[in-house]
Amino acid sequence: MRWLVRRVEARATRRRPAGERLRAREPRRALSGRSPARAHGPRVQGRAADAGALLLAALILATGVTVTAPSASAQNRYEPTPANRAARAWFQDARFGLFIHWGIYSLLQDGEWVMNNRGIRSGEYETLAPEFNPAHFDAAAWVSLAKAAGMRYITVTAKHHDGFAMFDSQVSDWDIVERTPYRRDVIRELAEECRRQGLRFFVYYSQLDWHHPDYFPRGQTGQAAGRPETGDFNRYLDYMDAQLRELFTNYGELGGVWFDGMWDRPDADWRLERTYRMLHELQPAALVGSNHHKAPFPGEDFQMFEQDLPGENTSGFNTTTVGALPLETCATMNDSWGYHLGDRNFKSTAQIVRLLVNAAGRNANLLLNVGPMPTGEIQQEFQARLREVGQWLARFGESIYGTRGGPVPPRSWGVTTQSGNRVYVHVLDWADDDLSLPPLPRRVRAASVLFNGAALPFREAPSGVTITLPPRNPDDVDLVVALDLVPAAPAAPAPPRRP
């Protein structure tokens, strides 16, 4: 890693005369974010500002972004389409997805926040892009690994907080195709491979941007990026909407978008109504979610929790309010989202399975993260654990996929899930022979061990149901007991109407 840091510093030093203060290259003050040297020459001033305004208008028309003031109540009246409601049900059935944090920050091997944490200026950070050449990236291998893990969808960082687009953006050259020797659109390759292999594809998009000059006033982070202390936030939002339009127009059917970064400027007007309305119009079935750590806003289709189960706040920044939308917990496999060479605090396979089970028992999905290396490879520690989780799901997936949170709220011993007339009791921590449950919605017809179908004794009383558990193998992560309930009585037919 040190050789790369020295090389980056040397490249940055060569960009300025001796003694001159380093300044980040300023993107064009329009939608583009292009640097003057890479676009159409120096930025014009004075009377030429009229020409700049015409250019801005042309770019807005070209990208289809409207500049009319949005109706404040537009998304307050948001009514999901039937296709969107069906997508929500599919999302809940899927239960398990792969999160991928990957960008040029992986070169520094110190996580995705390295630009902020090390106080790297924008101009210095730009020197990473010519070094990014992930020759071993293989979209088919990544998607195949997700399938082997039993995952049903993938969410990939199309743009993280450094503002660098991992797709071929037409409104900026700060992207993988125009700034790196790799020159391939990895978002397109992953989207197409997901469709080939039958997984749904979501894009992560950071609303926060440490690179764009119009992200102003600055937020709580990115203070050391060296950008001028001026900017037009609405112009930045136009740029953001233009990139989102590209993703929702040029990359086929998307599962949805995973927003992040609003917490950087919690009191700003992010024009959510306008952005959400545009996305729902472009792809009505695509799900919109945002990691703002608050209760869902109108226009959102699922609620997410970062490094926490729904309703918990061990991380210190999540809301404990659990809304009525589909739920998702996102978590790392070590302590980092982006690739971190020194982070070897890996969760065990058993810990990951327990996290998946606890999420499902709280009616939530698990979005499990990997941070690929700068070579384009996913490190072996992640691969091994993902394949082992897939082996567990091959045996017990019936109790996870297509289920909803069960009739018994989470307990110290574990959780329950349910599908139709079958309740799955996930016994994670219990040493006694008998396990007592509170009364269930209907009487129990049979109890059995899910893995081998062996019948289990049980007894019912007004106080609840007591199950006699089988001897437990110390290596078992989760003892899953299936309870088959008596089917609900059919609804009585409506009385005939009088003439």
C-alpha cells in the first residue's frame, strides 16, 4: 500500500509548480462535474455567463431533468403501482442479498471513507483514477458467488461519497470509463450478468459528494477536500438527478435504488419529492430506499437499518421506529464496507447465519457486504463464508425464503418465522429439554425437526405450547422446529342481498 501512497503523492506534486498551494481541479459549474482541462476549456466569466446559462439549459434538456419547482405534496400523495406492490412482496420473499462497496478507494486499502479520514484533497484523490485497473474483475464470478450463497439480489455502489461513478456517466467525466485505464462500465456488466443468472440488481447512490464543487454549503464530512467555499446546491441536485436518470434509463430493469448520505446535511432541502417522483415515473416497479437513519419518508418503498436489526440502535445512529414498509438490515462481514487490508475481524459463518435468522425473525432482509480488492477479486475469507452460508440455506432455506416474521416476537432463545400454516421456531440459544411458547394464532397439528422431519412431542394449554426438543449437536447453529397449524376456517359467505 505504501508504494501506492507515495506514487499518488508524487503525481499530485507534479501537478503544481513548486511552492504553489495545491487546489483541486474544479468541475464545470453546470450538471457535468467535468474538469475544465478535460471538457471544453477554461470556465468563461463576465458576459460569457449568458452562454454558460444556455449550456446549462441544454444539458438539462439533454438529460431530461426538469427545472420547474416541484409540488411539495407530490410524493405525499404517492400511491405505489400494482407492479411496485408486487416488487415489495418479492423483496420480502427474497430475504438475502449481497452488498458490494467498490471504487477507486480500494487502491488505498483503507476503507471507503479514506478520502475523508486522511484529509485527502480532491485534486490529490483524482490521481488514484489512472492507477485503477482491476484486470481480474469478473461480473459472472461475482454473481455466481452470490447465487452460491443463496442470495436473491445484489446492491452495488454506483457512486459513493467520493463522487466517483462506477458507470459511464454522460454528465461527468469523473467516472470509471473516462478516468481509468480500465475503461469498462462495471455497473452495466453486473446488471447484465444479474439478468442472465436470475438475480435482481439494485444500485447504491450517495447523495453526499466530497468531489463536486456545487455540494455546498458543505456538510459534516469532506471538509478537507480543498474545494472553493462557493457553490449552488440546487445545481448539484440537478447533477444528481441527471445521473440517476442515466441509471434508471440506460441499465435495464432495476430492482431499485439504495440512497445514502442525507445524514451529512440533515436540515438541507434534498428535493426528495422531485427525485422520488422522477424515479417512480421512469421505473414504477423499482424500490426506493434511503439510509437516512430516520422513519421512512413519503415516496420510499422499503426501510433500512445500518449495522443493526430493526428497532435496535446499538450503532448509535439508527432510528428505533419500525415502519410498515418492507425492512432490510445491512451489515459487514468484518468491520469495513470498502476493502481494508488490515481488517481481519471477520464474522464467522455461524455469526452470519444467526444474523440472517434474527433479521428474518424481525420480518427483515439481510444485505451482507463485501468490499472487493482493487484487482477486482473478492477476498477468499468472504468467499468461503458466503459459500458456507449457502450450504446452510440449502438445508434450511424453507424457514427463511418466502417467510414473514412469526407469531412469537423475538426472544432471548431465538425467533420465529412463518409461511402459510407453518411456523418455524429458530432455537438459537436454549439448553433445556422443553421450550414454552405463548399461545399461537391457531392450534398446533404437528411438530417436527425441519432438517429430517422427525416428529416432536408437544402439549398445548391455554397458557401456550410446550415443545420437547431433541438432543442438540453442539455444532448446530440453529435448531429449526416446524409447527404445522390447523388451517384457518374459511370465511363465511356473505348473506344474500335483498331485492
